[in-house]
Amino acid sequence: MARRDTQPPRQRASSPRRPSSGARQVVPNRGKSIPALANLIASLAPGVLRDVIEKDKRLETALTGVNESMRGLPRADRRLIYRALSSLTRWWGWIEPLKLVHVEDQLLLAWLLDAPDVPAVCRFWADKSMRDPERMFSSGDAPNWTARAQGLKRFMEGRTVTADPWMLFPGWLREELPSPPGDEPVKSRRLAFLHALQTRLPLWVGVRGKPEKPIWNALRDVGLKPWIHRRILTAAKLDRDTDVGALEPVNEGFMVVEDLASQAVAKVCDPDPGERWWDAFGGTGLHALDLGAEMAGKGAVVATFDHDAARHAAALRLRKSPFRNVAAKVWDGKHAPGKAGTYDGVLLDAPCSGVGVWRRHPEVRWIVRKAQLAEFADRQRQLLELAATAVRPGGVIVYTVATVTLCETLGLINGFLADRPEFQLDPFPNPLEEASTTGVLQIWPQIHDCEARFIARLIRSRSK
């Protein structure tokens, strides 16, 4: 069921790292028995995988199609099901060529490659596959590709396997991937980026509308250990298994779950209180909320959405926040809301190939095809042209996409600037490091432990 645009070359893994033994076994209190839950996941996996690989469905959508099987399950069971199937899609590029007969073997291998813990369902899958549960080794915390490959080889018990990292990704990524920063050879930097994409995304949160220090202290008082970002002091990383829905600051609307790279976008926008901004693709409403926070609740942010369901969901989130300068509206995608040339700034988080979200949604890599990259770039250029009609002279456009592909990032921005001489790159401080930029920034997951995201800030020349 694997689908790739090109057949990736083989690559030998060098000096193996000994997998860690004695992995922690987690047996949470669940509504279903362990055998019943393990069997349920195994029964769902083939159909869900077909929906993703062959029918281009997101994992959440595929699981919605089996809602009857999921009905009544406690939250812990649902999370484990999603995590197991997410791991399967993440490592399918290595698993599919092995032609493993039993789905339990596929699920077990995916989990051992993906996670440092070995829950009881893995022991059940091992028993079903006639494997010794006591000989399971997790390489989910492997520090490099050599260790990952060793975990794969150990599982296959001496059978010849190909552990080329590029097999885990569509072929078009190699063609569109720019050289990541660093002093190592380009090949090593690219492999480090791929390795970061194969690790689960951490849980980043942000404080909005209140001083951050008391909230971080309140989290510590309940036993949490927020890792506060050294540059964005309102952003912190929590243990990824934290039940954020039970946290008081979240329920009160003063803390949100938002990736670090996404939180950096409003810092690049840098709006002043009293300004008027348009958030063209409102998404979940988080960017609009961040703009409202940067503006201290003064001025106006117009967040637009392409359908009412998205607008309604974002409006509920915004209503919960302490800011009242943000409005959520449905948008036709063709005309800027309000009078042309009147916005101080436009934030355009455009639809894209989504490479940056592959840590959180690994199945997306098998859904986006090479031909769609040009379609994304065409739509992004149209949206940039529309944003250009909305911003006033002296105003700015902040263009951002959660990806790294050249055709959607630097290639697109350079083409726009060549055709629109009234716009220039507007240099800004890197919000995540003590450095300045030329007006463009690519955020890399292997450096900042977050999503990959491209941000460009453009300024429109003032009228003479």
C-alpha cells in the first residue's frame, strides 16, 4: 500500500547502538481489558491504513469512519489507539517492504520504533506473533538513524532489511528540501532533519492575557515541570502526556496549546496596540488570539474563515480569551474584507503541503502528492496578491507556511517580490534565537524541537 513518487536509494546503517533493555511498561487503568484493546487496534489497523494510503484520508477522518468500534471508549483507550495507528503510518515506509503477515507484527514494530515505553498491548501483540515479550527492545528514544536501524534489524532477527531513512518519506521531499543550517555536511544536516520528523511532537503551551510567571508557578504547584523558552517567555514545553484539559489556566482561557513555531509568528508580525490587522486564514483562531495579545487587546483583528464551522469553532475559543478586539468572520477567499489598502498588517498562514506537521500528523506525508505542490504554490501566490490589495502603504504582510519546500517558501517569495517592486523584505529579529534575519526565517524541528515553519515579512513602500 506504500505510495512514493520515486524509489529512494539504499543506504547502509553503520555501527549499531545497543538498544536499551528493561523498557518501562505502562499499564494504565482502562475500561477495556488489555487483550480486548489490543485486538480492537489490530482489527482497525488494516482498514484505517488503506483509508490513509489509498483514499488520502487523514487519520482522524479514517477513525471517524469506524466510530461504532470507538463508541463508549474512555479517553485513555482512544489516545492509545490513535498513538498506535499514528506510529504505524509514521514507520510504514520501513514496515511495508517487510511483508509481515500478521498485523500484530506491524503494530508491534511500529510502536517499538516510535516510543520509549512498552505498554501491555505490545506484550499481547508479541504473544499473538509468537514472539518472546521478554526480548522486546524499544528504540523509540534512539538518538540517530544508526540506532533506529539497529532496532529494525533486531526485530527482524538477522533478516536482511533496508533501513534507508528516505524510504519513510515521499520522493518529492528530497527534491524540494533546502539545506538545513549547520556546520556538518549537507547530507548529515538533511538526515538530522528527517530524524526530527520521525520523533513525536512535544507539547508546547502559551500564556495569553496574564503575566506568565504566576501561571508557570501554578503548574509547578500541581507537579508539572514547564520548560520555559529562553526567548519567548510566555511559551513553555510540558510533558507530552499532560492532561491539559484538566489545567485551570486552560479552562480559564489564559493558556493555550500551541506549537512554538506557531507562537513565533505573532512575534514576527509585531503589531502595535491600536493597529488594524487581517488574519486571512484563521485556522483554529490561535494566530488571531496571539495578535490580540501582542496588541494588548487594543485595535482590531479580523480573522476570516472559509466555512462557518471553522469560524464557529474559532469564535468559541476567542470568546473564552480575555481579548475583545478580535472578530471571526466567514470569507469567500476572493476579496479582502473591508476597504482595500486600509490594513496595517495582513497575516497569511496559507494552505500548504504541511511537511511541518508530519511530527504531529505523520500520515499527511502519504496524502500529499508531488503534483499538488505546484497547486499549493499557485494558490499561495493568489493569496499573496490578494493580501497586497489589503495592506496600506507602509504596512506589512507576514506570509507563513508550515512546510520547508522551496516552491512554497523562498521560491514563492522571490517570485512575488520580482513582480511587485512596491514590496520589499522587512528584516526582523529571530524570535527564537539571538540573531537577526533578512526578512525570511525557516524554523527547523531538529534545532528548536517544534514544527517546521517558514515565515517572511514584507513591507509595502509608502506613497510618495
